[in-house]
Amino acid sequence: MCCNNAFAQTEAEGDVLLLMIPAVVAAASPSARAAIGSAGGVLAVGEVSVTVPAGGFASATQVALSGRQVDPDYLGNRQSLVWTLRVEAQGWNRPLTLCLGFVGGLDREIPVALADNLIVGSDRSDVRPTLVMGRVVSGMLYVDIGPNDSESLPAANRRQDAPLDVATRREATFWRITGFETLRSDHFRLYYPASIAAHPEDIPQQILNFAESAYAKLADMGFATTGLRNPVNITVERGMGEIDGEVGVPLSGKGGQYMNINVEICTPEHLERLKATIGHEYFHIIQNLYNPRSALALRHPLATPHFLLLSEASSVWFEGVMLGSSTYVSQVFLNTLPDYQYGLATGGGHTGIQNLGYWASGFLRYLRDARGSDVFVYDLWRNIQAQGTGTSGLSDLGALIETEGGMTTTSSKWINFLEKAASKTTAYSAWPALPSSITKYLKTPTDGYQPYGIFSDSIEPFSGRIWRVMFNHLESGDTKWAAVAKEADNISYALYKISSGAGYTRLGVITPGEPLHFSVGQGDAVIAVASNGDTSYPYRTAHLATVQIRLDGEPQYCLDVPPRWPMQYVGSIRTWKHPTLGFIVAEERYDNDDSSKPISAYCYDVATGERELVITWHENFKKASHIEYKGDVYHGSFKWWWENGNPWVERHYTDGELTGAYKSYLLDGTLEISGMYCDDKTGRIGEWYFYNNGSPYTCVHETCGDTPVCHY
């Protein structure tokens, strides 16, 4: 078919008649526009055209074709206008054929720069172009553009606040180009400028060698390339800024993925960086094959970027595999160390999750090394793939927990990992210690001497805080200190001391209700590491963590009492009172005179004197109860423990009424009953679990207080 006529389907004649329309050609920006229906048609501007086959569109679709005189920031020499094809729908059902006009000569292949973009309302998903081989037939240059992949974007993968009827269109940008050379290997085709071949190290061949190495290493782990078109295109580009490499996912499907590499790292002095980058990006291509979401979902600007976190985490880990180095540390991991303060299921935009993935590469490496095999990473991506056939929501952390083997072990390993990373005691000597979230000094220019450090913050699951106190000025005798923490669900605390020349010393775990005593010297520091290991889906419930570093002699259990308030010590009873109003704000009773064997503690509101908390201990000095009040009624946490230290009862009250989660345990720690109270008067709701003499069963209350349906 010649390329110099423009056709559009007339709405009056349906799919039968094609009407010729003269091309609209302007000197600066030639363009044409038409509606093409299911019978197909051709839209042309001069010698450039797009052919839509019969069945290409399901219904009449607006198509526009325009050219511009621009100079893309792209290697090579532009040999034509930069053309943009716009389709006013998400895509098409069958490949379209672009004709770039007459080039003459024998039938052959000519490189064409091609990129596709998705536009949803005011949001865009743009990718840099790749080079594709156009075919010259009878002097005319043709390129095919594939249809959308078969999967549409599931509603569950869209942002909840995204309207589903947003105007959507697809664009393809293309132009003829020269100035590239090409090289082939078994699984890759490289397009590169001649300039990088001038080095004696033969950079083009090195690139292909690195790519084949990545292919072989991933194949050895068990990863397959099923569905990936061979060879995979690699294009060396300029204008990529600080990005070393990237993967393009065409809207036509994951099979046509390609890789772009920044020309700035294609030099002899950057060979290690180049090798790591190629491994990183090629693993992304393989990951996308295991990702259950479609190419459209991966590119959709309003879609939740599920599995982006694990994608970046495992690709950063794979950089070290590519380099064969057990000591390798990626720069992106070092750049994102402060991100430990954000939960791994926090959500948010593409950049935020990508950065979390860079940071999470450390945790992934820790889990893989604990397993002792790269199979851990392969199993992880198989579990991600399996989520595509499940009924539950898509979840990075869910896949990680399943791969690790359970909630309890994943939680404990997270807590252990964060403590080691905070105290520079991992097995990875090149890792620096994590930066502190907040640092307090005993003496400041404005506040003078502060004999305490008070820290409190809400912490999301799989994140933490590192709170530091610098003993930059100790007054005479102030060497004995204690770390105390408030009771909090799913929060774990540990304390480390940092001394000059001695590094980090682990002082122990801070157990709520059990002060951790320690000594310090001038210039020492301590850090409290608070970790949230909650494994309750969807892994986003934040819990309040509170730690105080305070002098011995201050209240050990009533943490709201300011320092230096007056204290009376009569026998084994210590009492603190409001300095002006005179009422009791804290009372601690002990079984000995050195206050090491507690019996009970009573805490009161420092402003009103109303009771807030009562803690009691068993005769063996293990905690017996922790009950929160609002005056004379229960309000907040209500917990009892068996004498052996195992939990017994966990309840929650609101203004004296039983509400929220309830759990009870047997003496050996076995969960006996768990469920949820909807309110004190009507009773239970949802699923309740019962353990009855070794025979667990559940009862479900569909509405608050109704008769349950039980399953044995």
C-alpha cells in the first residue's frame, strides 16, 4: 500500500466505506486527524501514514498523526521529523503499521527510535525511546506497533481515589535515526554510538558480556524468560541525567521490554558500575514477567505500584551477585538509610516506594543470607506470581512473609535486623550505622542541663526509630541512669551504649514496666532502638512507642512525671508529689530498700491527680498486671500475666466499657480465646477463636452481638 493518501471511515456508512481525505501539511507541524472504526483504514500526512487493520479497533476511534521539528535529547542523528501518533483510547486490538515514507535502496533494516506513552487525564506515563528495526520494502520504511497486552487494569490495582472514567489515550512517538552501530549476542541486541567503541576495552562487547552474565546467573537461580522476545534490545543513550539505566515496558506487553543505559557510564573507569547497572535492569525485566500485573497496570499513572518495593530491593541485591562481591554496597542503599523510619507497606507515590525498595534491599539481603541460598529470591518472585491467582489483596510484605516461612519469624528477623543495622553489628562491614531519628543533649545552650531524654512517636509496621542521648555534660554524681518504656503492642526496644574507642555495647532489651539500669561516663551516648514488628495485614497500623532515658531516682514506671519533682522515700515506698498543688503523682512500692524488687506502682495525672495506671508484680517479681484508668473506671489497656511470665489476659476498655480486641492464654502461652468486642452492652463481632482441650474452633458474629455461627 502506498503512503501518500489519507483515509478515514465515515460514520454514516459504518464499517463499509472508506473516504479519502486530503493530507493536511503545514511547513512546521504537518498533521491529520480522523475517526477509524472496526473496518480499519489509513491516516496519512504526506508520505507518513498509519494503517489500522480490520479489527484493529473495536469501535470508531479518534486517531491523530503530527510531525514536529525538534531535536530529541537522544544519541544518533535525527533523519526525519519527530512524529506522534495519538489514539484516543487505551490502545488497540491488533498491530498498527507505521510508514515513515520513501528511503530508497535495497530491502533492508533501518533503526527507528520508538516510544509509547499513556495519558490518563492530566497524568502521563512516559518512557524514553528504544531503537527498533524498521523494514524497508520497495524503498518504503515500515514499523509495526503492537496492541495493548490482553490484560486490562483491574479496579483493585487503581488508586482508590482515581476516577475510573478518566479520558485515556495512547501515544507513539517515532523518527528515523542514524549514527548507531549494532552488535548481537545470544539473547541481546545492542545499539550504541561509535564513540564508545573507541576504547581498547571494547565497551560494546563488555556490555553484551555483562548482559549474558546476568542472564546466566538468573537462569541458574531458576528464573525463566518465557514470554520475552529474543533478542532483548539494549540501547546506549545520552540525556539520562543521573539515571544509570532503565527498563522500558511497552504497552503492547512485557514481551517487548528493553533496556536503556546511560552513555556516561560506558567508559573504562565505570566498568564495575556498568556491570552492576546491567544486572539491576535486566533483573527488572525478568521480575516483570513474574509480576502478575499487566504491562498496562505497570505503566498506568493512577495504579498502585504493587511489587515495586520488592523489585528494587531484589535488583539492588542482585548488583552484588553480578559483581561477585560479598562486601559490595550499592550507593542507592546508602542514600536511603534514613528511610528505615517508613514502614515497608507505607504506600505513597512511585518515587517514595522506589526509595523504600532501595533501603529494603538490606533486609532482603539479610533474609537471603540467613537462608543461605539464592533460592530465597527465586521463591519470593514465585510467591509474587502466585498472588495473581489468589483472592486476597496484592502485597509486597505478604509475599516476603510467605517466603520467609511465617509471620513470627519474619517479625523477629526484622527486629533483629534493625537493631544490628542501628548498632553497626551486621555482618556487612561496609554498612554504616543507621542515622538517629532524634538526638538529645544533656546540656544545650538554651535549655541548660536536662537530666533526661523523652522520646515518643507512632511507628508503622516494619519500620523503627533510633533515639540518641548524648551525655555531653554530666553533673557530679549523675552516672547512674535507667531506660524505661511504655507498654505498647508490637513494639520492641533495645538499648546500646556508645563509648569512645569501644564502639557499640548492647545494654539489653527495654521491657515495658521493667527499667533497664546502666552507667555512663562523660562523652558517652546511648541509643534506644524501637522496632514495630506487627504482621497484621495490611501492615500499616502504627503503634505508639515511648522511651525515657532518665536518672535513677526518678519515677521508673510513671513516665509523665517531670524530672526533679519532689520525692519522699519512706522505707521501701517512694512517693512523688506535685511541687505546688501537693497531690501524689506517682507511688512505687518495693520489697527491698534498693528498689530492685517491685511490688506495685500507681500513676496519676500530673495536672489533675486522677488515677491513670496501676502495675503489680507477682512474688517472683515478674509483672502481674498493667491496668489503665480514667479516674475510677478502666480506660485503655488491661493486661494480666501468669506467674511464669506468659501473657494471661489482654483486654481494652473505653470509659469503663469493654471494647476492641480481646485475648486470653493458657499457662503454657497457648492462645485460648481471641476476638473483638463491638461494645460492652451488645458483645462480640467478627470471628472469635476458641481453643478447647486441643480442639480449636471459630465462631463468627456477622453483626454486633448477634448469634454466632460456629465451625469445629
